[in-house]
Amino acid sequence: TMFATPLRQPAAANHQTPKNSAGMDEHGKPYQYEITDHGYGKDAVKVLHVSRNGPVHAIQEFEVGTHLKLYSKKDYYQGNNSDIVATDSQKNTVYLLAKKHGIESPEKFALLLARHFINKYSHVEEAHVHVEAYPWQRVCQEETRTNVNGKCENGVQGNCDFSSIDNRSLHNHAFIFTPTALHYCDVVIRRTDPKQTVITGIKGLRVLKTTQSSFVNFVNDEFRSLPDQYDRIFSTVVDCSWEYSDTENLDFLRAWQTVKNIIIRNFAGDPQVGVSSPSVQHTLYLSERQVLDVLPQVSVISMTMPNKHYFNFDTKPFQKIAPGDNNEVFIPVDKPHGTIYAQLARKNINSHL
């Protein structure tokens, strides 16, 4: 499922359910079994919103999931659908609220939808909204030029492609898909819990550096075959999620970009100097710690960094063809791979992660 599952159990509801909906059959006799969890919803609702401010347009494209949990279970026990808000109606709600209120960020739109379902339908106990944002960015001036023999169409030396990002002029209404990382969020609102749950995440942030990564002095016993690695390629695909304890006046888009920048900075370091990484664990921890230092609204952060291995190709048997040592050609190996993860929280915080 694309939905994050909060670990904390919801508070017991005070809502009184009808006798024949709480595990009773149509004759008022109790069933032998009990439904311990339930819910339903609409997944993968795709929506594009265009904000037109004169000649300058802005877009947000989302994939939205809405899940509801009802107080009653009579739809399961008796096949009584009278409390069901159809998943097709949930789909229509996504489009209608986008039209009525616009779309600013995944988190604000998810909060808008979840509050709507709780406020509109008194028999809904819990609303859970998942949003994934498609990574559109404005086309810049360099993308619209032609590069011929290392020169732009106007004869100026240099690149005319997306790598030229300084002092570029942004297009009013044209966009380019740049899937560097996925921005997603989960919002859960329970009628019996005054605190809303807002979880934001980064998925699929793939990074690689060719030096300043080591792994030495680990357990040396009869099962070990890996030698100490004093300088190796470090590559990973970062998945990261964090929960907000306070969302009042929070710029969600800026906060997401801040976390992404912190992860990249702790991985890569200064552009000219870099930064040493004695282990994936240490790099992961430094990133999480800085997020909590910089963003006081974040109560807990969880991160996973699987090792994407690049093994040195052994040229020793081929000295007649490729004499000398090899530190240029590597073999990418996806499986098996190491996985490193940790969750860092402020003390005395109850987390939904």
C-alpha cells in the first residue's frame, strides 16, 4: 500500500454503535469473530491544478489517496451500505476541493481533504489522506537554446542545457519533469484525537560520490570476507519521512526542500572539499540530527539508506590488455545490498512513524 501506517493506536471512541453493527448478525446474535481494523477509500486519483496569474502560470500535479474509517461496521457485518461515502464520491471531492480552494502544497491539500471528510460526515471516525507530488519544474532559458559545438545559438561559449542553473530566466508557462526525488505526505485526522498527524517524506533520492567514503574496523571473525575499505564509492537511494508536531504558519514546500538540502549536504559536503564518511550510519545520523536542529516543528525523523554497491573490476588477470591497477571501471551490483536505517526523535515525543 502507498499509505503510511501510524503505529500509535487511536484513542477509544465514545461513539455508541447500534447493537446489530458491532459484531451482531441480523438476528442479534454475536459473531464468533471480531473485525479489529477496517477502512476503505479511493487510491491513485490523479489531479493537475493550473494557477493562472496573468501570463505566469503555476502547476501542481498530485496523485491522491483518500481512506475513511467509519464508526459502524454494518457494511461488513450486514451488507448495509447506508453509511458509505462512495469511493467515487471521494474522487469527486478531490477535484471539487481543488477547484474551490486551489492547491499550494501536498500537506495543505491533504489537510483540507481530511478535515472536509471529518466535518462533513459525522459517522466518519478517521480520515487518512496520502498525496504524492509529481516533480515539475519551470523550463529555464537555457533549455530553449540550441547547443552547437560547445556554443549556444547566439555564439556564447558554454552549456545551454539544464546544468546551467545560475541566473537563468524561468519560463512563464512551460515545465520540465525532473524526478530527482518524490515529495509525499500522509495526513491522519481522528475525531477522538485533537492532534492531527502530518507526516512528510522524500522517496527515491539517489546519490553517489566517488571518494571520501570508508568502512573499516568492523567485526573480524570467521564469517568475514570483506576487507577494510579505506576509500570506496558511496551510493544510496534515500527514503526519509518525518512528523510535524506543529504546522502553524509552516511553509511545507520550503521545509521539504530544507530537509532534502540537508541530506545532500551531509552526504556530499563542500563542492570543492567534500566531506568524509566513516560509515553510512554516521552520515545518516548527521543528516537526521541537523534536520531536528534546523526545523523545530519536526518531532521525529526516520531515514533509510540502502547501499548501492559498485565493485572494482579486477584487471589483474588481464595485465597484457589493461596493465596496472584499476580504479576507473566498476561493476554496479543491485542485489544483495546492505540496508541502514534509524529513527531520531526529540525526547518525550510520541511518534506516528
